[in-house]
Amino acid sequence: SMQRRIRKAIFPVAGLGTRFLPATKAIPKEMLTIVDRPVIQMAVDEAREAGIEHFVFVTGRNKNAIEDHFDKQTELESVLRKRGKSDELELLESDLPSAGQTSFTRQQEPLGLGHAVWCARNMIGDEPFALLLPDMVMQSEPGCLKQMMDVYAETGGGNVIAVETVPWAEVSRYGVVEFSKTDGLALAINGMIEKPVRDKAPSNHIISGRYILQPEIFAKIESAKPGAGGEIQLTDAMIALMEEQPFWGCKFEGVTFDCGDKLGFLMANVAHGLLRDDIGPAFRLGLEKLLQRSLTVDPLPVGNVNERAGLPVTRKQPAAA
Ligand code: UTP
């Protein structure tokens, strides 16, 4: 198939974030930070690195903070200028897409990821696009979408999905792909199944939250029946499109954190905090002290936390000489 350049990306951010209440009562979960960068900013950074020029956000009620985040804050900027805070000014400047590079539309009801993507159809038009689930924070060099762009170029087009492996015991929590061959980093995908029971899973390669899709997906979403959970599933539409177009899997080289989940979010903060030039070394020391303390100090206050995490409940140890 003729290969067309990917210029636009969709960021579905209309989910309710119920797993993060009460934090997400008044602010969207995409504004929660990894150290000091909002999760949504990290997804936009990844898309920019991959050459994306237009950023389409599918939002919902209570998501105004996202739109404000991708706007100039002139009052703040003038205060920073007055105070000579040029580093901070430069940071705000470089994080911001140019005027006209962002679009916002609303998913009026949270009817599922497939429906959220479909809400962006008029902003995408008749061209292939990228889709990034901002909850999934992917740590790698180069970024995940850039890795996928390379597969897209190599395979000559079609649809590309980032995949990664998980332990077999966890496959039933994800969308799982079936593939016929491996050619370097590209898998030829010939099947997909959403949240299979372990025995029905065709592989332990899961769909990890980044996609390059052809515009014909919109018609497939439109004709998809509500699937699991009464939601319009993107996976069902992709399965229908697979009858007509190739789907490639890009084996993601890096680490993924599901930041819609409390544990994933905390791990992402630790992983990114440790790599930071400014706070990394001090953070490491602080963490080591905390871990040390939980092993040696009276464990009563942390005892049931450990128990819940399935960790050994520590008893008071004799202090080391
Ligand atoms: P999640 O499965 O994480 O759902 O959505 P959620 O509602 O955001 O969070 P919880 O489970 O209540 O805590 C995955 C992605 O799809 C988007 C979400 O914003 C997130 O990026 N989404 C999901 C929508 O945009 N619309 C929907 O109807 C559903």
C-alpha cells in the first residue's frame, strides 16, 4: 500500500479516572505529574519527537485544565520575566506546541475508547494518524512512537501497534495479539482478542497503548456493536479492518507504566525520578534510607501495608553494630 506520512495524533482523555479518586474528582488524571511533568505532556513530547505536527485531544467534562496547560499563561510569563527566571520561561516555551497545532473535541459520554477515537474523525480527515493513550507512560530512547514510525517506514505502511510481552498469568487483563512471523522488530499480526482467558490467549504479546491507524478505521468503529462492558471497543474495529489491511506489531523496546493505576503511577515516578539529573542522586539516597528503615525500624506502622502488598511483615531487628 502507498505509504502516507503521519502528521496528526489523537490523545483520548475523556475517561473518568475512577481508579484515582479522590485525586481525579476536580482534576483530570492526565494532569497528575511524573515528578513535575503532567502525564499528558509526556505523551505530547513523545509524539513531537516522532514528527507529529497536530495534536487532537478528545476530552470530556472537567478536563479544562488540559486545554489551559497547552496555552500560553501570559500573566505567569510576565512575572517570570520580571524575576529573571529565564530557565523556567524557556521550559514553558519549549513544551508548548505552536498556535494552531492543537484541537480539542468532546466525547459527550464515555462510551469507550473506540467511540473516543471516532469523535476525532472530522479533525483527522482522510489520512493515517497516531493514537496515544496518555495513561501509558512509555520510558525509552527513542520514544515508543518513534520506534513505531520506523516500523511503518520499513513495512511500507498499513497499521502499526506497539506490543510488549507480559507474564502469561497477566494476559487476561489486556488486548492480546496473534502473529505469524517475526521480522526484526515487526510482527505480522493476524488476530487480536480483548481480555482473553489465559487458555484462549494466542500469545503473551499485548497491545500497549500506541497505534498508527489508517482512516478506514472510522467506518469500522461506526459499524462496531458495543462489546465487552457495553463500550465501543477499538479492538473490535481493528479486527474488522484486519480483513482489508495489514497490521504490524512493533516490539516496544523500553519500559511501560500504566499511570491510570496507582501502583503503575508510583513506579513511573520512581523510575523517572531516579533518572533525573537534578534530583536523581538525592532521590536514590532518600529511597535507600526509606527502604532500610522499613527493614530495621519498629515495623508496626507499616506492618499491614506490607501485608497487603504480600511482602513479609518485618519484626524489629537488632540494630547493626
Ligand atoms: P481507562 O480504561 O483507563 O478508563 O481508559 P478511565 O475511565 O480513564 O479510568 P478508570 O478505569 O475509571 O480509572 C483508557 C484510555 O481511554 C480513554 C481514557 O481517557 C484513557 O486514556 N477513554 C476511555 C476515553 O477517552 N473515553 C472512554 O469512554 C473511555
